[in-house]
Amino acid sequence: MSDKIRVLIVDDLPETRENVRKLLQFESDVEVIAQAGNGEQAVELAKQHRPDIILMDINMPGLDGIGASQAIGQHVPSAQIIIMSVQSEADYLRRAMLAGARDFLMKPFSGDELITAIRRVHTMRPAVREVAVPATTAERHDRGGRAPAPREGNIISIYSPKGGSGCSTIAVNLSVALADQGYKTLLIDGSLQFGDVAIMLDLKPSRSIVDLMDRMVDLDVDLVTSVLVTHESGLRVLMAPPRPEMADLVTEEKMKALLEILRTQFEFILIDNSASLNDVALSVLDVSDRIFLVTQQSLPTLKNVSRFFDLANTLDYERSKVLLIVNRASDKQGISVKDIGDTLKRPVIATIPSDEDAVTRAADQGRPLVTSKARKRPISNSLTKLAELTVTEFDPKKDIEDKAQKSARAPFWKRLFGFGRQSEAIGG
Ligand SMILES: Nc1ncnc2c1ncn2[C@@H]1O[C@H](COP(=O)(O)OP(=O)(O)OP(=O)(O)O)[C@@H](O)[C@H]1O
Ligand SMILES: [Mg+2]
């Protein structure tokens, strides 16, 4: 078989097929191996030729492009489908993506757009399915794990109600530090539209959360772990969708179902969230055992943080669920860390110093601070300490203490009618 990208063109109009073929004829790395005029023929030819890429029209008489994509997804999963459509409606795109298409082109498209899409989809095609092997406790100790083993399935959201506060920086470094200490750790890029995790860890986002969205019925551990990407630290990563408009393929119910399965496979699941809250983001915060709330010392950020605490109160989150982290901490500028803790009446569990040089270099090179040359810098130390504290936070012994504290809270009927709430209100 040649090294060329082997392409099948599917469209009911012979002129369209011919135009597409012509656009590709001078590309030395692409070979058009067959053409189909309808969905049924597309499925047959796909089975016979096993093309790398299928350029698929949506509207065809008989079996349409969406039905054909579904059938091909089952019979020839190695074939990557690019939808060609005149319909710009989100619904078409959504259905095509759910049917397993990897990308789409709006007709009319240029030769450049076509070849770029083919090469991109071909480069990002999923690797052979891999299955996670859970690290045993013995392995963990071999890797120098010192702290007590936490319960399984602890979910931690890294969140800030103000964009650009440092959630991704903290989420990436904290999860790499935990994986490096030998804990079975998963990082989910919950910035579904503009995720930064892939670039910060220098990982090819070949598979993403979107690959699971059309497979919710047969979702199981093997399938879920097959879309995770592995970082050299041992950290597993669930990538954000490759394109911003695919973010709304991820629904609240599906996210919840996914987290329930993943919870059984990892000791720590960290989610890097974006600032804006929609149903999916709220459901992630709901199921999280802890929310590490990232703040800075500026008034606008603290105003948003205070509002978020109001929301947390309305949602009846336990006080111990939301913990504060001050990022870009400085003794010289802004509101002091002590004042932040006092005003918000919540403990600040970590302060991460500002280090523009190290953070920018780490992100640009895709090398986390905690395992790179920068690991001796104060910022890396504070992130490694945060990892140690995270482990302690989930120490089963602490759970017992927390339960004892909870049982000392106001009785249920008082909380139901709002008595005792006042003293928990933020900033009040
Ligand atoms: N402790 C720090 N010292 C210096 N710069 C930092 C620090 N933390 C984050 N930054 C910088 O601040 C910017 C925002 O950081 P980051 O992307 O981690 O924030 P975010 O909360 O994930 O943002 P977004 O809302 O875009 O998702 C980046 O340019 C990052 O390099
Ligand atoms: Mg981010």
C-alpha cells in the first residue's frame, strides 16, 4: 500500500465529485482511490478499499451522508470522515459530528481548504486503541509515593470566576505533580471551547471528549480510556474538542455519565474549567468533591469570587468543598492574602507566586514547571506543595474528621428554612 493519503469521494452529483478530484490531482501526498454516488455505495467502497479519508456529502438520495457515516464508523473505523455540506446550520454539523465525522467543509471550498482539512484530519487520526492499566499500590511506592493512599475517584475542579486567573497553569502542574508522585491521575480539559491543556503538555490532541459523545449507550471503561492521551509523567488526559463549535456536543447528562465511569479508574481526576458557567460546567462543579477556586489579589477578581461564593451557598455546597488558591501572589501589590481569607471567610490553602518568565516558557515549550528545569523555582515548589496538600485533603482519616464536623452543623430543618445560613454567607 502506498504512503499517500487514500481518499474516497462521496457525492450524488458527478460534477461535484469531478471538481473535488481535480482539486486534489496535483497533491503528491493524496490519492483519490474511488468515488461513490450515494450512501450505500460509499459504505461498500469503504469496506472494499479501506480509505484513510472519506469526503462525504450530506444530502444524497437514499442513505444520506449521516447514515453512511454511521455505518462506516462501525465497519471501517479507521476511515476518517470529512463532511462536505452547503448547510451551515449547527444542527447538520452536530448530527454529522455525532455520526462520527471528524471535520467539515462548507461548499464551495477552495483547494487549500480541502487539502488542509485532509492533512489535518489524517495527522490527527486516532492511534490504536489503548487500554489503561491501573497502577497498583506497589507501583506507586516504587515511584516514590510518600503520602497516604487517597480514596479512589476524587474529583477536583480548578475554577475561577475570572478568566485568565491561572486555572490551566495550576491544573496542568498539579496533575503532573500528582502523576509524578505515582498517583493514578486524569486531567480533563474542561475548557471545552478553547482548551489549552494539549499545548501546555505538548500533546497531540488526536482523540477528544467528542469521540465519546455519540457512544453513550455502549460507554464502558475500555471505550472511555481508549480516548485518553498519555503524558510522559504517566498523567492521562481527556482532551477538549478540536474545534470550538464542537463544544456544545458535550451535554450535561453525558458529562455526568462519563465522570461516573472515570471515577472508578483514577485516584485523582482534575478538571481545568473555564470561567463561564453553563449547564455542563455547573454539573461538573456539582459532582466535584472539591473546587479549587483560583483568585488573584485584585478587586475585580475578588468581586467575582465573592459572587461565586453566593452561588455556592445557593447551591448548598458544603463549606469545605470550595478552597481558595491565590495565584500570582505578591506581598507588595493588591489586597493581602490575609485580608482575602478574612473577608471571604474561607481558608487560603495555597499561594502561588508570580513568575512570568518560568510560566510563559513552560507553556510555550509544553513542559510543566514541576518536572522541568524550573522545578527548583519558588513557583514550582508551591505547586508541588499544593499536590502534597491535595493528597492530604483526601486522606481517609480527614474524611472521618469532616464527617464529625458535619454532624455538628445546624440540623437539617434549620438549614432547610435558612436558619444558620446567614453565618455561612460570604462576605457577610
Ligand atoms: N503564577 C503565575 N505567574 C505569572 N504568570 C502566570 C501565573 N499563572 C498564570 N500566568 C499567566 O497568566 C495567563 C493566564 O494563565 P492560564 O491560562 O493558566 O489562566 P486560565 O485561568 O486558565 O485562563 P483562561 O480563562 O484563558 O482559561 C497566562 O499567560 C499564564 O502564563
Ligand atoms: Mg484556561
